[in-house]
Amino acid sequence: MKKTFAWLGTGALGAGLLIGTSSAHAAAPVLLSQNKSTTASSEGGSGYAAKYAVDGDTSTRWASVRDSDPQWIYVDLGATAQISEVKLVWDASCATAYRVQTSGDHSTWTDVYSTTSGDGGTDDLTGLKASGRYVRVYGTKRCRNTSSYGYSLQELQVYGSTGGGDTQAPTTPGNVHSTGVTSDSVTLAWDASTDDVGVAAYDIYNDGNKISEAAGTATSKTITGLTPKTQYRLTVFARDAAGNVSPSSTSVTVTTAATDDTQPPTAPANLRSTGVTSGSVSLAWDASTDNVGVTGYDVYSGGTAIVTGVKTTSTTINGLAANTSYTFTVKAKDAGNNVSDASNAVTVKTGSSSGGGVPSTITTVSSGWTIPWGMSWLPDGSALITERDSFKVFKLTQSGTKTQVGTVPNAMTTDGEGGLLGIAVSPNWSSDHYVYIMHTASEGNRIVRMTYDGSSLSGYKILVQGIKKNRYHNGGRLKFGPDGYLYATTGEAQTPDLAQDKTSLNGKILRMTTDGKPAPGNPFGTLVYSYGHRNPQGITWDPQGRLWEAEFGNSNYDEVNLIEPGKNYGWPTCEGKCSTAGMTNPKVQWPVAQASPSDITYADGALYVAALRGQRLWRIPVDGTTTGTPAAYYVNTYGRLRTVETIPGKNALWLSTTNCDNNGNQADGSDKVFRIDLK
């Protein structure tokens, strides 16, 4: 039996009154859900996978496990949509009580329909006025309420449109402040945002990583699970059901309190090496004691923890450089974040490697920098380098002579990661004298063209606008590819849905002509070359013209991706490798503490990736499309590493730091540019 329901109104949560009607809806909207990615709470076997609910075939079906409530299934429409109809074709194992919900992030859900009197057949919910990227059916009571049955849907069909809907973001949350601090929690409060439709949720970030969220009706949130005696820099963003995200609130810096336990563990004793290879060192030590209890051990090198939270008294440190000496110590911690004195130090030299093209010597080219960011080579072997927060552009010669050549107009910071970012010298600079620059401006991020005549910058032409900005996740790398076109990386501006929205310029790699127009052969006929990116800040090409990219993850994995036109690289559905259909997995992934990668370059058979939080330079051997085992150089030696570029015609690299930013906390002028020779 087919039952058609018409939408009559909305309530406070976006739900409405639905009544039965025998009349069909007047217009036929577009089917958005067929063969899209699906996720379910469970599957009753391989023949009952979630994907069968959106395959357009009523002879197949999704079925949950038996005798378990609640159960759910959702479909990812791929972009925020305006939803006007949801059609459910139930199998005999239907739902008596269920809700249809929408979400912009598959985390916070808004009810658009609910019933406690479902009886199977076809439920055709028409006249809906909902928006979201994800649509979920959430069953709480089964029609066949015995241990032999679960829930079963033959088809979940979502109809609507993906254009012309709600595009207005909420206003910025105001007056963010802390109202309470404990050893493991912080309570934040704020003034409510407003929105033309309604605020669905508030997202709370520590620097650029989301750590909590609150309901759209809330104006406070207690964030739990924090570490005692630790500083957090917290911001709040408002989000509506369509996935539009407000600008960042002001940042609030809060330090969690100490626990009543102030006694640190004893120092680990008898630290020793138990094994060495060309790329790893195994360590062991005698256990510490504590008045309450040791919760873990951190391994240090160069004064910074490189492995944290070890639960036993041994560990193996991988990804080390061959034929290199490392000095290690270990400290114990307890639940109060009390840290022991360091163990004895042990120095270990890794074994030799048969491979070539590895870093040998490193020397300082230039010092006195403050957050150098973009770097691009001139024909004479010198480079143009941008400073993110001063908006200045400098020329740096191979001998270390540094000269300011101009300041980029209209650039501004975001008090986070925005500012003056990438720079790319025209491949035809000798004749056109053009340089291309990406920077944050009042309305968003821009790609512009200026003229550099060999001594100073002049002119200013906007090529691309409409790239949204936020405090963090602005991307920003610019480089010319071997095909002569200009490539740019853009972040999703702390609005995850934008990464999957192919009509948005955010969360993408863009490819364009020198006039800022879509390059011929782009997969969608727009500037977009690939999508599903969170915050990419590095791109490079190998000698065969393959494009490689480095990308920040949120809290789990950072990535190196092999980029192909039109491919979807997963964010926010995937962070690191996953098995979701239609998503392209990274070639390399790391825990975020080991990388937070910015720039990437290719040299002598390997990719080199500069790591910020990881404070190391990663070398990744490449053989065609296959990557080898990454090895880390200069771990915690030079601080936060931002940009790495191969010197044209040399078997050598330039590497720059950004220790003067908010996370490095060093004084202005503390950053450097190094030269690394490869052997």
C-alpha cells in the first residue's frame, strides 16, 4: 500500500505536521540519493548491505541485525541539498516507530518527520522543506517485534535540488567566555547566533581541530576529557542545517587546573636500546612508581616528545633517518599530568641504508624571518618568499642576501592560519614579469596577479574570488604544474560540507589558466580539479607529471595523496584510509602528532614533506604510484617546518620554519631558511 503524506508546517526543531492524503504531489523533483554512499548502524549480512537501499531496485534491500533497537541507515547526498520528498519502500520487516532526519555533518540530526504508527508498504513523504547533505531513517520500534527480525528497507529515495537553497551563514557567536574550569573540563558560554532559518549546532575548536559541539539551542557547553594543566585556545562556530558555518568567534585561552595529586612519578630507570635498524630504534626501561599510578610514558628526542602515551615499558620508534644519531630520554606521567624527571639519556645511531638521495648536510641560508610561508623560484636561482602576517614579499638569493621587494595590498590575517600565503612565479617571467599570489582579504581568500620587474612589486589584479575564509583551514599553496597551468590548494574554511560540494571552491585543488579561468580538461568544467580535501597546503609533481598533495587531518590522520582529476579524497566522510565507495584513499597517512604536513616537494626519487606539529622532515620513497616507508629527519631539531622546495638544477632543498606562529610561540624574527644537500 502506498501512503502519501503532505507537509503542512514546521516547528521549533524543523519537524512538521504530516497528514494522509490521496492526492499525489504536483511536480516531480529530482532523485538525489540513487547509488550514493550509505552508512548503516548494522547489516544483516553481505546480501543485505546498506547500498542496496539506494540502488533503485526493490528486489534488493538493506536489513539490520535481528532483535536490536534502535537501528538506522543514512545516505550521503554528496552536497547540501534542499529536500522536498523522501520515499521509503519497506520490506515486511518495517518500522512501527521511526524518524526521518537531516544533517549537515552526519553528527547533529534534525527531525523532519516522525511516526509511531508505521505499518510498512510505501511511505511517500512529500512537500518537505528541509535541507542537509545527509538523510537518515532512524527506527526505534520494529513492526515484527520478535527476536527473529530486524528492520528492512527496499528503497530509501530522497528527492529535491542541490542549488538555490539556504546559503546564508549564521552570525558569529558573541561574548565567548569561560564560566568554569576543572582539571579535565572547561565550561564555555556565548551569546546566541542568529540565522535566517535557524542555528542547528555550535562547533567548538581547539586551534584548528574540532573537539566538541553543542545543540543549536544551547549557549553553553562543558567540554570534558581534557588534560590537566594544559592550555587550550578555544573558538566557537555556529552552523545551520544546510551546513553554512559562521565566522569564528574570538579565541578564549584557558588552562585546565591541576588535580589534587601533585606528586610526579619517579623517573624511569635503565633506559637502553634493544634493537636498531636503518629506520627504527627499539627502547626499553625499568618501570616508574607513583603514589596514585603511572598512566603512560613519553619518549623524548631533542627536548620534545616524539612518542606519547606508551602503556608498557618498551616501544619501537619508526620512521627514523638512516645512519643518524638520536639521543632519547623517557618520562612517566600520571592521571594528574604530573611528569617525572627524565630517565638517563641513551644515544643510538641507526644503521646504513642502501638507498641514495637522502639528506646529508644542512646549513642556514637566512635568519630573521617571521612566519615565512610561500616560496617560488626566479630564473636566476633566487626565490620570492612571503611572510604570512606582515604581508611582505622578499627576494632571497642562494648566498643568503634578503631584500624586501614589496607588500601585498588588501591582505589581512584571520588570527589563525590566514594571511599572505602562497606565491608562484610565472613560467614566462622573463617576458611577462608576473607573479601569482594567494592571500586572505576582507571577503575571503583571493588569488591575484602582480608584476615583479626584478626589483619591486607593482600592480594588483584579482583573478579568483569566492574562496571562503575562516580562522583556520585556508589552504593557500600556489604552484605552476608541468602543463603550464596554475594550481591552488584551498581549505574548507572550517565548514566540512564545502569539501564535498563541487560547486564550492573550498576544500579543493583548483586548476586554472594565467587569467584565473578554468583550465581546459578540468573534470567539471570549472576551476575544481579534485575535491574532498580538508586543509591541503602542499602540492608537487614527480618527473612523470603525477600530482602529489599533503593535507592536514583533524584528530586522527594526516595524509599524502596522489591526485587525479575529478577524484573525491573523502573529507569529511573519511579521515585517512576508509572503505567508503567513491572515496580515494591516501598513499601515506600518519597520526596527526607526527606530521601536520604543510608543503611537499619531489627530489631524487622521493617526496619530502615539511611537518609542523611533528617538527620533522619526512622523506617518502616513490616508485611510480607506490610509496615506500617514510623516514623522519631533524626530529624536534628546528621546530615547526612549513615550506620545503627543491632548488632547480640542484640535488638540494630549501626548508623554512614557522616557529613565530601561535603554536610555535617564538619571538618575531626567530624563523630561518635552511639548505639541505642530498647525497
